[in-house]
Amino acid sequence: MPPAAPTNLGYKPPDGGWGWAVVLASFISIGFSYAFPKSLTIYFKEIQEYFSVSYSEIAWVSSVMLASMYAGGPISSILVNRYGSRPVVMVGGLLVSMAMVLASFGTTIIHLYLCVGVIGGTGLAFNLQPALTIIGTYFHIKRPLANGLAMTGSPVVLFTLAPLNQFLFDSFGWRGSFLILGSIVLNCCVAGSLMRPVNKNVQPQPNTESPQCNGETTEEVAALDPSTQSADPVIEETQNETKGQSQVHRFIDLSLFKHRGFLIYLIGNVVMFFGFFAPVVFLAPYAKHQGIDEYSAAFLLSIFALVDMFIRPITGFTGNSKWVRPRIQYFFSFAVSYNGVCHLICPLLPGYSGLIVYAVFFGLAFGMLSALLFESLMDLVGAHRFSSAVGLVTIIECGPVLLGPPISGALVDYFGDYRYMYYACGVLMLVPGIFFFIMHYFNYKKLDEEHRQSAAVEKRTLEEEVQLKTKQADTIVNETEK
């Protein structure tokens, strides 16, 4: 778990300047990526009646869209590594726009699965990963703050799209609304145009780390350096194989599966995502199940979104502080555990006032976790490997993202009560939170030990060099006296 350092990038990130325009662009791009699938649920009732399908069948539209967004992560990462963030985000905006326009002419629910779910979800993947990646190229010292501000785009866009979608639905129906949404989402192309690649030729920094610390072995470096190549055919063949592996790592870094911090993050997140989205999806239905009217139930989501909106930048400021930044993984572990505790307490709170309290504290927990979700991964693997890391993580997480809400819904159907679903989600969040606390404690301890050993080796090397120079000087003096 090497700390993300600017030396890994080979240049000094500007930590400001045009980077704030990039944060604004990422704010828009990330906002549409996470809020768009949730905002489409306003049209589900009419679409359900139009195609005469069940609620579970129409709910798969959002699930397929989210799963496609996560499954498209590696493809997006490869394209970002090859072409940069700007063209990938612009293509993603065009894909989502095309998906919504085609869906407006849909004649079957399968048509919506393919257009909104697969094509639209892939377009959102092309918006999400590049926006997350480019922040790491512009920021290092202020990176948690920049990530927190960018992740605030999700609740802000959701808070804006919710009433807008209701207005469009009342005025134009779902088909006309989809056409208009297809034009609105083209704003992602505008956001992509702002993602100018960082100038890496300014303020270069010497790489003082060993090649192994940068995710490359000595053999890989030798294979890439013509001055170290040998005429030996066996060595040449080995170098050619290493070159091929380096080409693969250039697009997607599979060596991350040997990375201690990455594996900790991946294992915990796979479990966590089974209970991550379901509490939000079922909050309003749970309120209605208790006899609360639909407007009051919808107001719970507004409270949740407002709290979420304000806590994300605050979390970014907190994570950027000198007290939290060095051990930010503990902050992330707390956010995960805090979500689990909220879900476990939810069924115990009485009446509508209890649900309001839950919406406030859940908004705090969800916003904290969302603001730290990718910052913690970048802190673990470094900005130089983040693009590959987020691609690998998202494709593995697409399974829990796709299956989590349906499994939670099955618990509601089986028990006829939402309480057990919230208990299950609480456990699925609390257990990974405790896992993160324990594993990061040992990981930080291991890192400190490795740093001490490295410092001791460097100190011994320096002492040996000094002794060698002293002996050489003594020898020269003795020869001169003779």
C-alpha cells in the first residue's frame, strides 16, 4: 500500500489553476453518472403500465444501467490510458444521449434494457472513470478536497433532475421526456471538453524510488531500456516477453492483484456493495409501508439528498486535514461502519419522525462514504495506477451492484416486512467496516516496518560508503608518505 506520491507520477501536480475547472467538469460528469439511473425511476410507473410489466421487470432498467456502468470500467480505463480523459468523456456523453433518443422509440421492455441499460450504462462508464482519474493528475496535496467537491455532483444533479423529470413527465410523457433528457445529457460532452490533459513537462521531479515501488520490476525496466539489452538470445527472448507484459500493463495493470492494499479494498467493497444501494431504493417504499403518504415519503429522499449534498465537501475538507490525511483509511473504515449502524437502528425508530432522523443520519453516512470511496483507493494504489485500479474494481463490483437490490427485494417479499432487509444491509455494511479497521491497522503497521527497514538499509549503505572513502583516503595518504 504505497502512499500516493507525486514522485510516482514523474511530475509535480499543479494542485490548482486549471485543475479547478477540471473539478467542475468532473462534478458534472460524476453527477450524471450516479444520479441519472436514480432519476429515471420517476417514469417507471407509466412505463410499467404502458408495457404491462411487473415492478420487478421495470426495476431491472436501473439495475442493468448501473451494472453496465460498473462492468464498462475496464474498457473505460483502457481507453483513458490510451487516449486520455477528454475524448472518452465526450464519447460517453454521446452514447448516453443516443441511448435516451433510441429508448424514446421503444416498443418493448427489452428495448429499454438494451438502450437505457446497456448503451446508456456504458456511456456513463465512459463518464465516471475518466472524471475520477484526471483529478489525480491535477491534485496531490489537495486531492481529498478535490475528490470531495467532485463527488458532490451526484446529490446536486439528483436534486436538480428529480423536479425537472417530474415537470417533463407531466408535460411531455415518458417518450418526450427521454428525447429532452437525451439533449440535456450532452452537457457531459461540454464537461469532457474542459478536461485538458495536465502539462507533465512542468516542474519535473526526480524519481527517487526503486522501480519496484512504481509497480515495475527491474527486468521490466531493463526490457524498456535499450542500453541494458543483451545480445544473448535467451535474455532477448525474456525481454521480448517482458515487453509484451509491459504493453498489457500499459492499458490495464493486472499486477494490482498482488497489491496488498488493493486486495483489502476489493474484498471489503465486494461485500459492502450488496448492501450499499438497497436502503436508498427502499426508503420511500418503507415509509409507505408504514402508512405514510407518498408526498411525505418522497420528502424523506429530499432530506437525504440535501444532507448528502452538504456533507461531501465537508468530508473532503476533513480528509484533507493534516490530522486525517496520513491515516485516511481509518476515516473510510469509520464511514462504512457508520452506514451499517444507521441501517441496523432504522427499524427501531418509531413513526415518521424516526424516519426523518434516519434520513438525516443516513445522508451523513452515505455522503461521507461516497466522498471517500475513490479517494481511499487512490491513496492505496497511487494516482499513477488509479485508472487501472478503478477499472478492475468496478467490473468486479458490478455483480453486487446488479444483485444487491433484487436480493433485498426478495427479503421483503419473503418476510413481508422491510425491517429484515435493513438489518441485512446493516450487517453487510458493518462487517466490511470492521474488516477495514482491522486490516488497515495491520497494513499501516506493516508499512511503517517496511519504511524503517528501508531507512536502515539506506543508512547502512551510506555508512559503508563513508567507511570505504575513508579507507581509500588513508591508503592514498600512506602511499604518499612512503
